[in-house]
Amino acid sequence: MGARISALAVVVPDYDAAIAFYVGALGFRLTENIDQGHKRWVTVEPPGGGARLVLARAEGPAQTSAIGHQAGGRVFLFLSTDDFARDHAAMLAAGVTFEEAPRHEPYGSVAVWRDPFGNRWDLIGPAPPG
């Protein structure tokens, strides 16, 4: 079939605040920022590639109430890294809020964090060899 998930929409309160966080603090690449009149098509991509995030500005009460709660309070997004310690330290230095200290699971090192909009993420590094 050849299909793949290329992007996920993340509802945010403001395009520029979301760009400032994902691009400015996390080092994502701004891949598109197209003015469409009443809205913009804004996508960002993690430094290592993968699925892009469509930063979708909330319109109306229903979408505004979904900001930070798109997964019903569960971890919503998973950011994989080849160097957990490096990226964890960089994210802390950038002011990212972690909900827990790093822990080591059979599938790798992991720590839950929140973006400024309330979305819960996992930062996941590789499992130690062995």
C-alpha cells in the first residue's frame, strides 16, 4: 500500500506561541507556515525527522477546550531520541516541564513531559544493549 502517517494535528491556542516553543525551545524545524486568510497551515518536524505536527489554532469553545486534552489525559505524543541524556538535559535547560525523573524500562529510558499547552509527551531513548 505504501501509506504512512505523515502528520498529526495538535490543537494550540496560538500559532506563534506554538512555533516559539516547538522551534525555539525544542529545535524542531518549521516546515510550512502558509497564510490562508482566516487561518494558517503550520507544520513543524522534529530534528531527527518523522511525522510532522500540524499546529492547528483552536477555533471556538469545543476546540479551545480540547487544547492539552486531545488524548483524554494520557500521553499523546512520543519523541524518540538516540541520546536520552543529551536531549533530556537540553529540554530541561530550555524550560520544559518533566512530570517525573527519567526511568528505565525494558523498551528504553523514558520520562513524561508536558508542552506549554498541556499535551503530555514521552521522551524515549534506546534500551541499553544487552
